[in-house]
Amino acid sequence: MEGEETVTCLTTNEIKALAKPEFAANPEKFYPTETFAKMGYSRAQCGICKNHYWRCTEEKVTCGDSNCDGSYSFIGKGLAKDGKYWTF
Ligand SMILES: [Zn+2]
């Protein structure tokens, strides 16, 4: 299966790393909107921390941060007896 690429979502940090020179030069104004749109990404707001992030699938509802992904996964699935979330 060599040569095949799996499409994965990039985290905000990964995207920022890709665009580092531009971000470094103009971190607040620059956002490669067109580039990411062409790549199939869309702008979305994290359902947990409310930060904005880029996503490549409508199914993704968090920014990709481990805290947010973890919390979302456990919503509605109950808490451990001590009141803490289960962790892997
Ligand atoms: Zn988040």
C-alpha cells in the first residue's frame, strides 16, 4: 500500500507550523484561508474550548486538542465514581 496517503485532520498547531513564516511575520492578520479551503478544510469553532480551528470533516467538532477531544468523547457517558472523567 505504499504511496497511498491517509487524509487526516491537522491540529491548529500543525497548521500554524506549516505556515510559520507567514504567521511569524504577521500572526494576527494572516490566515491562509484560500489555501486551506482548497485543501478541503473549513473554519469551525471548537465545541469545548470555543477556539476556532480548521477541520477537514464535518464530523470533527473539537479543535483537536487532547483535552477537548477527550472531554467530548466522554460527554454523556458518565463520570467515574470519584467524579473524574475516565482516562485512557
Ligand atoms: Zn478545543
